[in-house]
Amino acid sequence: MISLVGFANLLFSFLIGLIIFFSYFFNNKNQISRTYYNLVFFKFFFIIVSFLTLIYAYVVSDFSNQNVFENSHSDKPILYKITGTWGNHEGSMLLWLLIMSGYTLFFIFNKNLKDNIKKLTITFQTSLFLLFAVFVILTSNPFLINSINFEEGMGLNPILQDPALAVHPPILYIGYVGFSLILSLALAGLTFKQIDYEWMNTAKKFTLFCWSMLTGGIALGSYWAYYELGWGGWWFWDPVENVSLMPWIAGLALVHSLMITKKEKLLIRWIVFLSILCFSLSIFGTFLVRSGILTSVHSFATDSARGIFILIIFLVSTGFSFILFIFKTDDSEEKLKLLFINKSTALVFNNIVMIIACLTILLGTIYPIVIEVITNKRISVGAPYFNSTALPILLPGFLLMSIAPALSWQNNKLPKYKSYIFVFIALSLLSFIIVYLNTFNVWGFIGISLGLIIIFSSLLSVYFNYKKFGLRNFISQNNALLAHIGVGILILGITTSSVYKSEFSETFMINEKKQINNYSYTLLKLETNQDSNFQELVAVFSLYKDNKKIAEIKPSKRYYNVSKMITTEAGIYHSWFQDFYVIIGNEKDKIWSVKIYQNPLVSLIWIGVIIMVMSGFLGIRKV
Amino acid sequence: MSLRFQRLLLIFLSLIFLTASIFLILFNSKKNLIFFYTPSELLNSKTQINDTIRIGGIVKKDSLKNIEDNKYVFIIHDNNNYVRVSYTGILPDLFREEQGVVVQGKLIKIDNIKAERVFAKHDENYMPTSIKKQLEKNKYWNKSYQ
């Protein structure tokens, strides 16, 4: 019964979407009426009611709904009943629609844009909404009703029952789907040839918001992979990770391009191109993941009809956008002020670097598909390809990043360039010594020196800004530098945790003590816990340094009764300088196999990401 | 420096950068591809000893042996041929005999692979598409795996 209500609301929302779409052709195009506001509001209202009914069906475990039956169980904790709503394909697509409508509603209250642009943007956005709504209704309806009555559901995949993964999809989607609004805005601006200061400003705010959310979403997923998959790493260049990285990079390029045009109204076509690219990559990623074309550890239950449908949506929206892009030429003949090293050049170069990096990742991701179609051989492109291709390409961009915000728009001069050169040389030497005293590694040297150079030259620029302007507009003056400091910290974390990671395979008996890499570990005891939907076996390890106990680490194994699945939970002790990461394996004659990783400075990765996201949000406020 | 000269310099640098990237892509994509075979395909392939490959198939019944602490050997088969696998480390939770598995590692003998990584099915509903297709071909696909 409740499923019918949900489905009816979805249909209402779809119908209102149709009305909004067609009203554009029969109404005054330059004015937004009261009714129009109401229509946009009710489109959102019905979809949110629809979504809430689905959540309700999950909470009360209404197994007459097929989607609930397939993905839930009455024993699950209430949190995972709620988050299970978007833990599957159908529910997550409904969330997609909800977020799309939410953006439209949010956008209509924008006061800076003219009504004609707003109205056309909403029309474009609504047509995208309609495409996806048809997709949901025809191929991925979460409100299907079971023909047989079931007493109990099949349960949610245990590895998804995790707090980080519970909030990961909504945050990620707010990022991904938000790019649709930027696409619509770009198309509307292109049609009216009205890409002016207000347009830039609105686009910049939305792009920053989406990009920050996407960053947070990817980081959450990555953090989850770190402790749940038990592989000791946090990024595996898995296709699903790659497809999220591509719109992220394109969005980053867009954020930077919007900076140039804020100062000099130029490069408009490039910005429109990037806006189209961001959402196209988002849909393309969705297509790759949901169609089951790619083999990935994160695969959703797949269905070829869905894949074809998303491919059609992708072709229609991207095709239309690029055709509009080609035919609506801009007449502005202003020349870009490209000097050898001024800010515009740096930003243009940054864009070139990012697009090429994006392209290499795209190639590596779709290459297996192309090869399989052509030669019928199955291959996979491993992490080494991405590491040894994308990273060197990004290097010059990273190097430039350390000074770019301090460059001038007008001339070739970098103020106080001597201090930057000093920072560059001193820190390169310092990191060379650091790396040399540990085990020497070229990547370690490059990464550590880059990270340090970026952090300290940015700090230097902050200091110069402070001396020049004082505390007036301190945040808006230094926000870009703050983001770059975040990147520097991130690079440090990535480098140290991947290059200087140590990995040990050991066996332990109860009360056995083993010395590993200056620390000793003892397996104190094994405990069993009974939770509402799983049984847990916890191994309690003590960690000693110089015979002094510093922490207890509790890796565990969980057995989920419903799905009859075992999951491994890593036990992690985060100290300031390194993570102690322990996983327990099988037991044989009371001997437990154990895997231990010591990952130096992993926490810098999360700190760097938090700084970047924070700076992204601060940038939204700055006008 | 004149404006024209500065631009030329920029274009020149960008071109160098582009060429370098293309070179990197071509070079690395040739070097870092990992081919995926079933045991039968491996026999007919041109794989050399010491190549890194992936093998997918079913873990043979009663073939899993724990020869030392953390050291395992088992056999992957596709109903016609088989490959022996040795692996040091912790096997995934979902690793079971008579179930689908993919291993990645170095070929040390014609029918022997030293695995660096073992991927088992992610959950009871999931099977890597790549194995599924191959097993369907070899008529070793049982609907219950789905």
C-alpha cells in the first residue's frame, strides 16, 4: 500500500516536471510567475514525499515492496534500515532525482540572475530530471510490489553496514548531480549569450559547493575502503574510484577557470566546455558502473537494459550540449593576456594539466572495454599504469601550484621571488636529507619535497599578504592558499603512506609477543560479542614500544547471520605519526594468522582533504 | 621579452608537455596491462614465465592446503584444465572451495602461479562479470552462482 503512495508521488513529480518543461514554450520566457515558483516547489515536494515513503517502507520493513525485500531485513539496526534506502541501485536513483529537484528549488531563489536565464536553466534542468525520471520509472522502480508475501527480507550486504558508507552516497550524489545544474546554467547562458559577471558568480558558487561535496564523498568512500576492505590501502585505482575522480578533476579545472574570468572576462567558451564535461563525465561514470560493463569490487547488481538506457541519456544530453556549444558561437574578441609567467598563464597551464590527467585516467578505465570488444581478450589496467602515468603528468601542475596564487595578473613579476626560490632550494635539500636518512626512494623524495614546498610557499604568501593588507579580508585573501596548503598536506600523506608503508605477515598464539619494526605486539585474548545482527570475534592486541604499552588494537571478524557472510574489520590505532593497522585471518591449531601494516602519516591525507573541503565552502561565501 | 616571444615559448612548452604525456601513456599502457585468462586459455596463450597475469576459475574441491603459517596452495580449474596457485597471506573471508575466485600474480611455471592478490566473490550475489562470461562459455556456469 505504502509503495503505491510512493509511486504515485513519483508520478506526480514527473507530471509537474512535464508541465514545467512545456510551459516554457507557451509562456512568457522572460518572467517567472508565482505559479512557476509553486510548480518547482511541488515537483520537489512530491519527490521528497516519494523518497520518504521509501524510507518509511524500509524502517517498518514492509516486505511487500520488492526493493525492501531484496535489500533489507527486520533485524538490522535502525540506522542501516534508513541508509539501506540508498544502498541499492533503485533507491539511489530515487535519491538522484530528489537531489536534482532540490537543486532546482534552491536555484530558483537566486536573486542575482535575470529571469530569462533562470527560467531556461530550470527548463534544461527539468528536461534532465525527466530523462532520469523515465529511467527510474521504466527500469529501476523502487516501488515494485512482490507477488508473493515474504516474512523476512534478504538483508543488506554487510560490508555496506557501516557509518562512513551510510552517508557516503548522499554526499557524493550532491556533488555529482549538482554538476547537472552547472550544465543547465551553462547551456542557458550560451543560448542567451549572457555569460556575464553575475553568471560567473553563480556558477562559481555552485561549482565550489558541488566540488567540495564530491571531495568529501570520495574521501569518505576512500576512508571506508581503508578500514573495511582490509588491504591496508585507501585507493586502488578501481574503475569505480576512477569514474568519480574524472568529474572531480574536471570540476577542479572549472573552479580554477572561473577564477580567471572573474578578473578578466575571458575564456568563456572554455568554461562552458568544462561545465558540459563535468556532468557528462558524471553520467558516463554512472553508465560504466551501473551497466556492469566494468568489473569492479563495487559493482551494483546489473542489468543490461539499464546500461543501454543510461547510455541513451548520456548521448542525448551530451550530444545536445555539444551541438549547442558548437553552434552558439560567442563573438567576444577579447584577447587573453598570456604572459610567460603571470596568473592567467598559470591557470591555463593548470587546466591543460588537469584535462590531460583526466584523459589518461579515462583511457586507463575504458581501455579494457575497448580491447575486449575488439580482440575478445580480457585485460585489466593495474594501479602501476595510473601511478606512473597520471602522477608525472600532474607534477608540473603541483610545482606551479606553490607560487601560482602569488603571481600577478598583469605582469611577469613574482613579488619577492627570491624568498620563494630560497624555500624551493632549502626544502628540496631538507627532504633529500630526510629521504636519504631513511631508505632512498625517488618517488618519496619528489612527493615529500613537493608537499613541503607547496605548504611553505603558500604560508610565505599568506605572510606577505598579511604584511601587505593586515587582517582585512584575511580569509578571502588567503582562501586559495589555504586550499593549496591542504593539497600539500595531502601529497605528504599520500607519499609517506604509500612509499614508506611496511607490511608484515605473522602468526600469533595467545599471549605470544612479537617484535615488529621497533614495536612489539601481543595477542592478549579473543572475545566474542553478540550484536543484533552479527556475531563478532574480537582479537585484542597490545602494542608496546620499549616495553611500554601504548595502545590496544582490536581487529575483528563478523559473521552476519542473515546473509551468512563474514566480514573483516581492521583494527587501527591512529598515532600522530603512523597508523598501526591489524587484520586477523584464519586459525589453525590455535595459531592465528595476522597481517600488520604500519602506515606512516596516513592521517595527513584526511587532514588535507578536510582543509580542502573547508576552503571550498569558505570560497562560496566570498564574492 | 616581447609578447610574441613569450607566447611562442608558452606554446612550445605546452607542446613538449603534451608529447611527454602521450609518450607516457603509450609506454605505460603497454607495460602495465594485466591479461586475464581461465586455466584453459592460459595454455593457449603466449604468456611467458614471470609475466603478471590474472587467472579466474573455480577453486577445486579438497585442493586447499595450508603448508606453513600463512602459506597456502590450491588449484583453480575450469572443468578442463587447472592451474596451481601458491599464496602467502590471509585469504579473503569469502574464499571457499568450489567457488569462483580470481588471483593475480606471477607465472612461475607453465601451470603454477605465485599469487600476490586473491579476489573472492564480493558477496553472494556478485560474481565478476569477466569470470562469469568465461565460465558460461565453458558450460561451467551454474545458475545458483548468480
